[in-house]
Amino acid sequence: MPERLKVALVGAEGAGKTSLSKYLGNPAGDKSPGVLFITEMPVDIVDVPLPNRDILQIWGFSGQKQFKYLLDPLIKNMDFKGVAYVFNTGKPETLKELDYYVKKVRGLINKPSEILIGNMPTNKLGDSYAEPIPVDKEMRESIDKFISDKFDPEAHHNKIPLYFELSALSEIRTIENAFSVLYLDIKNKSVENETVKKQQ
């Protein structure tokens, strides 16, 4: 039976969540088979069909402070299975603010499936060519420390990759791969939970 699995896309204002949502849900631009819904709330919802007919429903939450109150009622009561934490690799403050989101989400979802996305800003060169701005040494050290402090890579389900660096120039399959990893972790945990229930 096909499932619609809800995933939260969270992070500070300026982290790049809206760009990711639109990139995933812009069939007109031949970027993805996803469908983007702009709701009346400050939440973008993207339906991304999967090969087995499941749908990964990605909810991009606004990072503006006045809308943080939405996290509690929506994530707590709408059966979210996973989360993608997003920060901008060119804005260290967006990585620091993820402390808040990690604590908040883990307090609302029991053992969520998680990935971390570093959204790389781009430099425009001339009229039509751009390239991602490399992550500097200090930021790279901060990212490594954040992962070490907040996540246990060895405990991540089946040692699935945790961290992905993406940009507006990334191939759509690269972006979709990050969410496919999250989807597989959600499904694996679901199978394990069902197995535990049957054994009880």
C-alpha cells in the first residue's frame, strides 16, 4: 500500500530551505517530478513521487522567528517521520541556530530519521555562469564539530550517509539522492518497529 511520508525541512532564515523546496517541486523547470504547494501558512509543501508509488511529502518550515510557533503543533500532531536540517555554508550563524531545531525536533519526534544539508551559496561569473562558493576551513571545522556533537554517525541507521552539501547548481539527482537516503532510513525504521511489535 503506497504511503505518504511527511518530512520536515527546518533551519534558520536564509539557510536556503525555500530554494530547495522550489527546486524539488518545479516540474515546469524540468527539475523534478515533484509538485509544490504554497500554502496560506508560511510552509511550503512538496510532494515527491517515488518509484514504488510512495510519496515523500516535504514540508519546508519558515525560519523567521515569528513563525517558529508552528513547529510544535504541526510536527507533534501530524505524524512526521523524518527531518532535514538545513544551513547555509556561507553563513555560520545558520549552523549555530540548528542547535535549536535539533533539540526541538527530537523533543517532538521519537527517534526521527535525520539528514543534514549544507546549502552552498553561488558566485555569479559573467552573465550566465556561476559556481558554488567553497566551504572555508573554519566553517568546515564547525560543520565537523556540529556533526560530532549532535549526531552519532555510527548509530545512524545502517551507516547511511548523514551529511550532504548541495547548491542551486547541483544535479537534481544529487538533491533527490539526499532525500532518498532519508526515505530509506524511514522505511527501515518502520520495518524494525513492526518486527518489534510482532515479537511483543
